Amino acid sequence: MDPRPSVTAAASLLLILALSFVLTAAVAVLGDGRDAVLFLVCAAAAAFLGIGLRLVARSDREAAPLSARELPLFATGSAVLLVLFAALPFALGSSKMPLSAAIFEASSGLMTNGASALPSPDTAGTGLLFWRALLQFLGGGLFIALMICLLPHGQGQADGFWMPDGPNWEASRLRRLAPRVLGVYAALTLLCAIAYFAGGMSSFDAVAHAFSTLSTGGFSTHAASFGFFRRTDLQWIAIIFMLLAALPLGTVAMLFKGEIQPLLTQREVQLFLAMAGVIALVAWTHLALAGIESGWVGLRHAMFDTVSRISTTGFEAGEPGRRGDFHVLLLIVAALIGGCAGSAAGGLRPIRLAVLIQGMRRSFIRFVHPHAAVPFTHGGRRLREEAVTTVFAFAVIFFAAFVVLSFALVLAGLGAGGALTASIMALTKAGPAFGPGLTAADYVNLPAAAHWLLAGGMIVGRLEVIMAVVLFLPGYWRR
């Protein structure tokens, strides 16, 4: 493998991070001034290493483009490198977070998870709060760019599966499609910030929460998240933009042309909206029948909690665990489902779940009719066999990663309930855990080993599990 394409790409990401440090320093100066110098020092360090790596990778001989085989190493290595640099302000700044907590916070930001180990967001510096939100905006954009290169594209091929194999990997697609898709991502973020500001947020809160909403990240500038704001219409605004963030951005782009039919006729979008609607309806019914919340208040909280978790954003409007164990289980199911392929959301994704359900159905049919031909289909088209195989492989590897991470967290000192929910939230990047075992406020006091494990789980989950796990296969390193 030629390392130069990977090194050059990683260097470019470091330079982007350096510019982000400079922007954050400017925001810190305009705010309370805390950590502004530190952000400039971090910018210089990131720029120095980025430029150095580009010079090292430069050669008179033309380098081959990044190949599908090199992609897992590049993606995982770049994620770890960016997390290390992004953690510097948390460890060295005014918050003085331990190294394990700083790495956890940076991982949660760049991997758009939303769980936080920051002791008190309400008293943190302006620069640090902006940095957390900006990390999520950058992480969401980088993941969307990766999906642009990986998702099949073209007539008869766009089955929506994340599948890093040879035929689907096309780095040149990034130059063709990234301006449009990432332009939609930025435009939606701007519209979201304007809506939040019109709904009563301060300009700073509006921008920070917009960054976290469209990236499906979930960081808030307040410990109570959306529970801090008295105006409940902000929750409805968040519901709308969280739903948009969980839809395929390439299809959402059609809305800017006034065309809604391509969005509503896409099979995965239909599945996603149907699942979100059913879970929200069941949650509302439960809250009313259990006497916990009723009427429009119950409907608003049921929809907010459901959309927040199924989009893997992780915002909270009050502690979800206080709405009953049944409500908690519904939200865990929502987090496992996740958002659509082609969005910044995580989770298993509706299209994969549809294929897994078809697999069970085919097994039942063949139990009765052993020779029956039962093809896998999606949206009226027959799916390729390699795509179906990848889905089942993903499901097995995801479950294995969940089991390993859960046991490791128990050994690190967490209770069984907290370890299970924390593992699911980390791998699906659906925000902080909730329920009797572990809540959002508990992440500050987790053991250092748990912070390291969850940071690794976030990176594995953000890279769709397969991308990171493949590095542990001996065959990957053979020529």
C-alpha cells in the first residue's frame, strides 16, 4: 500500500482543524476571552504537523488515488489523530479535564455522539462551548463526505447501503457531489440557527445548537439541554430539523428546488418516518395511560424524545428515564433503528433492518417450502447478493462489538444496566445513556477506563463498525 494518499488526506484534515481552532479563538475573544491563546497555540501545532505531513508525502512521482483497501486505515487513523488534537483544549484549557475525559469529550464531539464529561457547561468558557459544537458540525460534514464516496450512485445502483467494496468506492465522486450535498448541510444549519434565534435563543445558543442539530450530535450549551429553555416551541423547531438531519441529504436537496416527491417516494425515507411515527404514538399513549404526562405536553415530549433518539441526536427535554421504563425501552429501540443512509445519523439504519426482516421471512418460507425462490428486494428492485451479505455481516459484527464493549464497561466499574445502555448509545452515537443505570449527568464521574472504552466505542460506531474492525483481521495486512 502506498501511504502517500492517506498521509496527504490526513494532513488536509489537520489543516481544516487548524482553521477551526482559529475560528474558535476569534469567538472566544468576542466572548469571555477564556482559552483564546490556547486555541491559537493548538492551531499552530495542527498547522505545523499538517504542513509537515504534506511535505513528507510530496514526491515527484504521481501518487495513486486512495484505494478501497487503504480506506479503513485512513479513516480510523485520521479519526484517532483528529481526536487527539481536538482534546487539547479540554485537557489544557480552563476546564482542566483529565486526559481520559478530554479524549472522551473530543470523541463525542467529532463522532457526533453527544454524551459529555464536561463538569458544568453552564459555567464553561465561550470558546470551549463553541469548540464542542463546531467539532460536531465538522464531524457530521466529514462523515457525509465519506458517505458520498462510498454509497452506490447511479441508475439502478443506489440501494443505499454503506458498503466499502471496490466497485462502490469512488473518490472522484467527492469533487462532483460534495459541493451540492455539503452545501445543503450548511444551508440547513443556517436555517436552523435562524429558527432557533427567532424562537427565543440567544445568537450564540442558536448557532451552537444548530451545529449540534444538523450533525445529529446533541451537544448543548446547557447541562439541562432543551430543558433549559422555557419556550416550548423550540422543541418543535428541533423536531423538524432533527428529522431533516436524519434523511438522505442528497434527496433533501430536492426540497430547495421545491420538489418534495423524490423525498417522500424513497423507500428508506418511508420506513424511517413510519417507524418514528409508530414509536412516537406508542410513547404518547404510554405516557397518557400511565398518568405520567397527557395531552399536548405528553405528545410534545413523546415526539421530541423519539425523534432525538431515532435521529441519534441525543437532545433531552427533561430526563427520559423519569418517564418510565417502558419509555426508556422505546427510546433504545429508536436509537438502534437510527437514521437513513446518506445522512449524518447513526444507528443500524432502516434499510438494513428491512433486509434483516426479509431474511427472517425467507427462512420461515423456506422452512415450509425448501425450494422457494425468495429474493431480497428494496423499493421494487432486487438487491445484489453482496449487498445483502454485507448487511448480515454488519449485524453480526455490531452485536459482537456491543457484547465486548458491555462486558468491558462492567469490568471498568459500571453496573450492568448502565453498561448496556452506554454501549448502545456509543455504538449508535445516539447521545448520552438514560434510565436508572446511567444518566447524562453521570458521565462526568465515570472511571477513566470507562471514558477510554466509550471513546473507542464512539469511533467504532461512527465508522460503521466494519471500517474499524477490519483492521484487526490478519488478512488485511497481507499483500
